[in-house]
Amino acid sequence: MTHLLEIKDLNVYLDGKQIIMGVSTYIDKGEIVGVVGPNGSGKTTLIRAVAGFLPYTGNIFYEGVESKKLKRKQVASFLSVVPQEPPSSSLRVTDFVLLGRYPYLNRWQGEGEKDYAVVKEVLTELGISHLAERPTDKLSGGELQRVVLARGIIQGQKLMLMDEPTAHLDLKAQQDIMQLVKSFSEKRAIMATFHDLTLAGQFSDRILVLNKGEIVAQGTPEEVLNPDVIQSVYGLKVVVETRPVFHVVPLYNGI
């Protein structure tokens, strides 16, 4: 079976130190795969390597094709990256989102009616069409994250890589953003890193647990986000509740 994304024996070295060690996994269309682990476990490095931003050994396949054999524009139209820290910009929202159309334009070709129509459609889909003329540096955190999502949606047609998509957002905005992510995951695959285990459990179809650059567990949230795995990786005792929604509750002082 050919997976949308397949990673085989991935190793990443930065400044002479091995950060990712022999990671192998896959993702298919319609899936949200969450990546969790303590700070320094390699979550962001994994995302950046899959996107082609870092050198690596091993193999990364996009729909069965070795990623290193593809041109940069081919990769950019296949996947997009939603960073943890949105880029600083004072562009109006429409122009910022239009940047996601660059893989589909020929050299020196400017944006046309089709490109503006795609932007208008996705802004409407995400409920932010009223922000189209606003400068991005005048948006709230939740508004800006939706705008960054919009650019990612119109760029990567098959795979979206998200690094802490709910970082710095309040509880309501976190749920709103992840509900949006869930809604457009039907048309693509999504790999997202999470700091919050509860959010990861609520919205991921499968979860990879990283520790010191290695996968120590992967499977459904119910299979891998259990008290034994969490204690071994985080050194923290928890209670995991799965009904009515997935929820990880720390037990402070063992109580």
C-alpha cells in the first residue's frame, strides 16, 4: 500500500548532535496524526525534516516518491507548514494568504482572478472574510492563526504540517482552531505537534509519542495516551478520562 506520507528510519543531526533517531511512521488522507512528547523530544525537528527544511538520513516518501527527487515547487504544492510562531507581517490579510499560491504560478506571473477567488473562498470557509482588508499585525491571536491556516490550506493540497497550532491561544480559541482543522482534514492529511495532551487526544486519529528523538509509542489516543506511557515519558502521574471527551488530568503529589 502506498501511503500519502511515509517515513522510514529517519535520522536528523543538528550541530553534531542526533535529534531524531530512526523514526518510521506514515500518514494517509483524512488522518490527523498528533506528535507529542516533552520539550526537547524532537517534535518540531521532525516536522521541519518532513517539510524538507533540514538535512536527514533515511527516506521520506510523498505518495511513494522519494522527497529528495522532487523540485521545491512540487513539494510546496504537496504540503504546507503552519509554524508555531506566525511570521511577522503588516500585509493585508488577502495579500498574506495569496502567498500560498506561489507554487501554482509561473516565474514572473502575477496573481489572477482565479487566485483571488481561491483566497476569497477559503476566507469565507474559515469565517474570516470580514478580515480580508485588515493588516495582519492588527489581528488577535485567534484571528491571525485562522489567517495562517488559510494560507496553508491554499498552498499544500495533500499534507499540512502544523507545529503547536494552538500555542498562545485561550481555551475557546484552541477548541475553535482544532474544530476547523478537523473539518478540513477530510481532504488532506495533517501532522500536528501538541503540547497539550488533552487536545491531542481529542482531535488526533493516531498519536506518535516522542522521547529523546525516538518514537516510544504510536497508535490511537486510547492506546498510547495511557497513565503508564505518560509517566514513563513525562515523569508525571495522571488519570486519563475518555468519556464524555478525552481528558488527561495530572495527579499532583500522587493524589
